[in-house]
Amino acid sequence: MVANPRPKVYQVIGGTSAGGPGVGWGGGLWVVLPTTRKLIELGCEVWVLCVTEFTEQLFKQIGANIVTSPFWRRAICPRMDLLAFWELFRLCRRERFDVVHTHTSKGGFLGRIGARLAGVPLVIHTAHGFYFNQINCGPKEARFYRALEKFAACFCDLIISVNEEDRLSAIQKGVVHPSKIHTVINGINTRRFENVVPPDSLGADLDPSGQGILIGTTGRLMQQKGYHYLIQAMPSVLREFPGARVIFVGDGPLEAELKGLADQLGVSDQCRFLSFRKDIPELLASFDIFVLPSLWEGLSISLLEALAAGKPIVATNIKGNREVIDHGVNGLLVNPEDPAGLAEGIIRLIRDKELARGMGERAREKAKASFSEEAMVRRTLDLYRSRTPFLALG
């Protein structure tokens, strides 16, 4: 049980409030949701900033107090950002939260400063990846964002990194003192992906012939995910295996551009865009191979889900992915921005069914052993306990 009557925790994730149902928090949602659920079970009063109706519904279902705002946007907008900051500061002063836990770059920057200035006793930030480590971040940008992160780090008690490489990078680059940053690897509910049998109607929809090879990927249609390179790999795959099809699950700003590229390369009939879906376990069970061609990641929830589903995987050799995939054991790692490497990995798994089967089995085993939701939540709450004397969570 908790020591105080209903300690108050505020989960802050800044994103965009415009777009389709998949817009907003990305994989971070599935990290915050189980932690929030556990805090509520332990007797805490938890508030959550929700920027989409979808996330609002999810958190309402578990009993969280919902905060909505018209001011949070992913892009930098000084006027809107100032209003978001003032709104957060006033809420923290009024509600007297015991803990404010921030997520995402903007949520973390504005939230940490606002919460600390409002007198919140414990301020925690989870870094779902650092922008200064992204492949598209130039040297001047990287220096600027490192300075912002270093400044914001002064306003919190603890930083949680979702992968070990980011933790070490933040220390090496002088962003934060080693004692202030800890790694908590992302986790998922692996049971959702066990013994899943997709309905016949789904198989008929994805592959009417029943003879095709389904290559699947899940995630937002945005630059980070590197989907251009997967589409560029398809002509080579199709020369070897004309029955191959790639299924994109997710919505996003690049949908029209990706469809145009597929049409330009003559593979539009072999590329299917399903938009945002909730039946991810059934879709993954339908795929023969899972591909994640990302250019950068924190630690991909989509990749963990494919692991738990027992899929043979081709993923890019980037931070985060390297902590999930052991090359040649439970998947294949290829260079980012490399259509030829993606094609080679996909073709190898299609050709060698025994290799693919073994990798899928070892993927499922690793998901259970290393990436459970329970372990992630337990480690997060252990860090809460280590930093505050008044939040004695049971």
C-alpha cells in the first residue's frame, strides 16, 4: 500500500494534437499505460496529458484523470510552447503533484522546467531516444539539442533511458551525471502475442491467392521509419519471389509519398497500406517476415511485438535495435538506408525456411526472457521508490 493517501502523479507527454488516431505518442504510449495502471492499482491518483481521443479513451478505461490541451505540438512554436508551459506550471501549482514524469523531447523540456519551478518534489524524465543522436541531426543541431537536454537535466531528479546506448551517450557527451540516468528497457505484454490464430477473413484480405509471402511492418509512416528503403528493396525481392507482398500497418504524413514511390518503381500492386489498426497480434500472426528499416529508434515497441509474435526479423543495425536483435540468432541486422541490404536479408529468410523458423522461435524466447511488461514496470517503480521518501509503493 502507499504511505500517503492517494499520492498524485502526473504523466506528461508532449506531441501533436492534429492528425489521425495513430498520431501522438507512438510507442511511448505502451510504456506509460502499464506504469499508470500499476500506479493506480497501488492507490495513486494519476493524471495523464492526452493529445488524441484514442489515448484519452485508453487512460479513461484504467481510471486515470485526463488532461487535454490545445497547446501541445511536436514542432517548435514559441507562442504555443509558452502557453503549454504556463498551463502545465499552473496545473502543477494547483494540484500539488508528488511526482511529475515527463516523456518525449518537448514534453521533457517544458515539463521538467515547469514542474520544478512549480515546486514538485520529484521530477523524472524518460528519454525515448535523444534527438541529438538521430541520423538526420547535423553537427550544429546536435550541439544545440545537447545544450537543451543538459539545461533541462538540471530541473529533474532522474532520467530514464529506454536503451543502454543512449544512457552511455548522454554521459559521454556531458548531458547528465552518471548517477542521475538509469536504463529501463521497454517491455510489452508478451501474452497478447501467444497462440494467436488470425481469422480466415484477415488472411483472405491480405493475400487473396493464399500463396503469397507476406512481409509486414508496423509503425507511423514518417521519415524515422525508413520505409522508402523497404519499398526500394521490393524490386529485387520480387525478381526472386514474385509472390512477395509488403504490408504497411500505420498512418502518417508520408503515406501519399510512399504510395507514389511504389507506383514509380512499379511495385504498387505488391505494397499494401492498411493505415492505423488495433488488431496488431492478428496481423503479426499473419506475416511471414517482419521488417523494421528505421533510421533511428529509442527502443521500438513494434520490434518487441514482432519478437513476441515469433517472427523472423530483418531490422536496421541502429541503437535500440541492437539491444533486441542478436544478428544471426533471433533476426538479421542490416545497415540503415540500404535497400540492397534489406532485400538480401528478406530473400535469405524466404529461401531458408529452417533458418527463419529457428530465428522466430528464439525471438519469442528472448521476448519472454528480456522484454516483459512486468519487468519494465517493476524497474520503473523501483526508481520512483529510490528517489522519494514519501511515495512508499508496495
